[in-house]
Amino acid sequence: MTTHIEAASPHIIALDCDYVLNHAGGDPELLMQLCRTFLDELPLRMVQLHSAIADRDLHRAGCALLQLQSCIMVFDSGHASVTAERLENAIRDRRSRQVQRQWARLEVQLRHLVPQVQRLMLEIAIPRTTVQ
């Protein structure tokens, strides 16, 4: 599997299928399970983080961010991970404006990651055949 799903913007995640498969130990079934878990967990994690940030509860935001990071670490080795780290630093340093900015950026990146993970699942489920 050598597909590299391109991003529309430098701030949007480009899902590297080889990286993700390697992260799953080369096991397509495990990768499929990780994809399903990601798609199931991500909305809840995003709501929790959004709520904590809106409430300006930085302790709760930090905890929610850690849970969100565990959802994305399998799929992203780039932009979203960097943005999440910047958000983590802003939360720790109690910089509210920076927290808002980084959260907005991360939210967009994650919303673009979802269809890429869905396409990855299709690639795994529908093996390619040789055209004769």
C-alpha cells in the first residue's frame, strides 16, 4: 500500500498510508480496528476539548487534549501532532488566545483527517486487482 493521500493546504493533514500501516505493525486487520476506534472516539474527544476550552477550564482541557492525542497519534505524524503539541504548551502556559487559535487550527485539521481515514478503510477493505 503506497498511497499518499494529498492535502489541500499546508495546514491540512496528508495521511501517509504506509506510515499508518507500519504503525499498526503491518497488520491490515489491526489497522481497520484502529480506524474504527478513531472514527468512533474522535467526535466525543473533540466535544470534550471544545467544551473545556469554551469553559476556560484549562485543567480539563489538558486532560481532554491527552485523550484526543491518543486518538490521533496513529494517523498523524505531522501537522495535527504539531498543532496538538502547540495547544498543549498554550494550555500549560495558560495563554488563552493561543489556546483558542491552536484549537481552531487543530479542529480543522481533524475534520479533514476523518474522510482520509474513511478512504483508508476502503482501500484496506477493497483489495486492488490487476487489470487484464
